[in-house]
Amino acid sequence: MIATDQFKGVKGLVLCGGYSKRMGFDKSTIKYKGELLFLRLAEELNKTGLKTYISCREDQKHLQEVPYPSIVDSGGYKGPAMGLFSAMEKYPDDAWLAVPCDMPLLNQHLFKNLLNRRDPQKMATAYFTSHPKQEIIHPLPAIYETSIRELFKRELDAGNWSLRKILQKGDVNLIKPVQPDKLVNLNRPEDLNRV
């Protein structure tokens, strides 16, 4: 385990519980370079020294039989926010470096950059990219501190399941990514050919 204050009290979480409607099949079954993508991401998180968990739905039994402990979503489907909130509820004293299961180019360097630039006094530490008309917050990968849990609960209870919208309402440490080209999601079948 890495002994630094920036890493202290942080766990890793790979979010796999979505229904992948745009993709048309469970994204946790995506293979990248011959291995299951979610397992590769868990291994990259693990290399940073974080205790790593897999977030999944109750009916995703295959995800509960992998070498990483699983956290089953505690409520009805509400997207990645529900998976993250379930982890917060199960381990209320820990912050979470949350990663989606559909970003094949993420690596331990991006995770370590987030951890090294973490501000535990803020509600979260997240990447942002600048575009001509606006700055875009990337809700994943990001570190979610314990102080954001109440905001999560309020927003989920109000029907706001968007991580980006939740972050926009919080006090967030926004940092530029060291490798912005690695922040690529696989949302549709045609995206599989891009990476």
C-alpha cells in the first residue's frame, strides 16, 4: 500500500452496474486487448495501491465471482451515481476513486495524477477539459470525498442521477488531465472500433 496522505482513506471502485442501453449489451463483458476491460481497469486501480471493488447490480452474478470484492447497488437503477452512492453507504468513512467500466484507455498514471492532486477539503477531485464555449467536467474517473454523500442523497432523492450535474452543485477541485486523449468512453457498438 502506498503510504501518502493523498492516498489515505481512498478506495478504488469500477462501476459496472449500468444497463448499457446505448451499447445494447452489458459493458462489463467488453474485452480490450484480449481481457475483460473492467478487470483491466480494476488491476490499474490496484496498481496505485488502492483496495479495489467492483460495483454491480444484484443480477450481475458473474461480477460477484471475480478476484475483487463487489458492492451490489442498494437501490433501484439510477446509473453510476447509484453504484457510487451504494459504496459510500457501505464504507462511509472512505473516499472513492470511481472509474467506469467503459473507458479502455485509462491507466494508473491518470489515477495517480488524480490522487496526487487530490484536495480532501473539497467534495471531489475531477478532470475538466476546456472547449471553445465551456469547460466540461468529467465525472469519471474522479475522486469522491465523504463530504459529498449528503449532496448525493439529496440529488438522488430529487431524481437527479447525473454525476456531472451533482458535481456542478458541489465544491469540486477541478484539474486538467495529463492525458486528455485517454478520456474516451465506449457508449455504442461503433465506438468499439475507435480504440
